[in-house]
Amino acid sequence: MDDDVPHDQRVPSARVLLDRVHAAVEQAREVTDHPVLRHLARVGLIAYGAMHLLIAVLAARMALGLRGADADQTGALQLVGSGPGGRALLWLIGLGLLCLGLWQAAEVLLWWRGLLDPARRRRAAVVCVKCLAKGGVYAFFGVTALLFALGLEYEADERLPELTDEVLEIPGGEAAVYLVAAGVVAVGLYTLARGFTGGFMKDVDLPAAPDRWEPVIEGIGRVGYVAKGIAFGLVGVLLWRAASSADVTDATGLDGAMTAIAGVDAGPWLLAGIAVGFAAFGVYALARARYPDRDPSE
């Protein structure tokens, strides 16, 4: 039926539709740029930093041979929930991280036009994927915190081996675990590279920060990103071992990776270094909360 419509009529209709889409995107962009959402995103960044500081405390306890909550995000949330006003804090952390995820992912509203331009399409696609990935990570932690606030706690390091075992039993499951393991290793290497290159400073509004603080923030951030990169790289290696040996006990999360580190001769010293690194990342996240920027492509 469209063949009966003259070409000169179809083109204006398409242009009108595209203009409406542009207008809707601009309106959505104004909403996500609202100061209220920006302040809520700062709350999420503060929560994100505090989680890493708590993980650092749990890792330090492990280095001293003291066991308590798991040295990972769920362990940090358990620690928050067990303290005074824990349930209310978990709600605040969860909502803050969800707003942070929305604020970060909404950066694609600025870059999506590039997807329509062949000359800018590749760069725009990379930026959009990075924004959505980072937003998804924050949102995942936010949902986890809300589940804890509702009393629906779970042990990540217990669930991961179970999930890995279920995946290995289905056709193509081994390849899927290998793929996930490779992805986790890639994330670890990417995080490590950001630490070495200082690329994470793009997430800080440097013009708003005093010049004297810039080298401090960068130094702390480098230590934090390198420590996180090493830790997550080890998680990916353990997942790879689980796929190659069909031994799901090797499939562990962050706490399992730290437990593996603790098992070597220099384990306590290495864990102490990891604890310092996660503490540094937490401080960096707090600095970013003071001077936030969500554009990873500047």
C-alpha cells in the first residue's frame, strides 16, 4: 500500500517523525539533567564509595584472619543492614544507586544522534555502550540493596556456583561460562587499563575541582582502579577454571577471589594491598560525588 503513496509525501512524513523523536529525546534529556536527579545521583555515588570502603574493611579483616560478612558488595550491604537504622540506610542506598544508574545511562540521550551519522556512528556506539553498561552496574547494585532492605538477602558466592552448575548442564553451557569468564577478565583488564592510563578522570568534573586536588584524586583513583582490576580479573580466571574443570566450586565472586588470595603464602600481605586499593577506590568515588561528571568521552 505504501507504494501508492508518492515519494515526496513519504519523505516529509519520515522527517516529521524524526523531528518528533528528537523533541522527545530533548525533553527526556532535560528531565535527566534536572538538579534533583543530579543530587540523588550524588547520593548514589556516596553509597557506591561507602560500599567499597566497607569491602576494604572486610578484606582487611580477612587479611588478619578474621571472618565475618563476605568481602564483597553483598557483605557490605549485610554490614549496613545489621547496624543502627540499617533498613532505612539500605533503602537510601538502593534508591540512590538506581538514580545514579539512570543519570549515567541517560547520557546516551546526548550521543544517540551520532548513531544516525555514518561518520560518527562507531564512536557514538562505543560511548552509548559504556554509558549503558555503567548505568546497568549501578542499577544492579541498587536493586540488590533494595532486596536487602526488603529482607530478601542472598549470598552471591553461594549462588554463583549453583548458577554455574545449572548452566554447565545445558547444551552449550560450557561455552557460555567460558564467554562470561572472558567477559569478566576483559572488564578486569579494562579497569586495570583505566587505572594505569588515568582514564577514570573523565568521570570527574575537573574544571569544578580545585587544581590542588586533581593530582590527589588521580593518585587515589589509580590505586583503586588497579586493585579492582586485579580482583575482577581473578574472578574471571576462577570462572574459566570452573568451565575447564567442571568443578563449580571454582566459580566464585569477589569474596571467593579474596579467599583464593588468602590461601597463598603471601596472602595476608596481598589482601592488605587489595584492602588499601578498595579503600582508595571508595575515596575516589566520594571525590567524584563532590565533582560528578557522567560524560566518558570528553
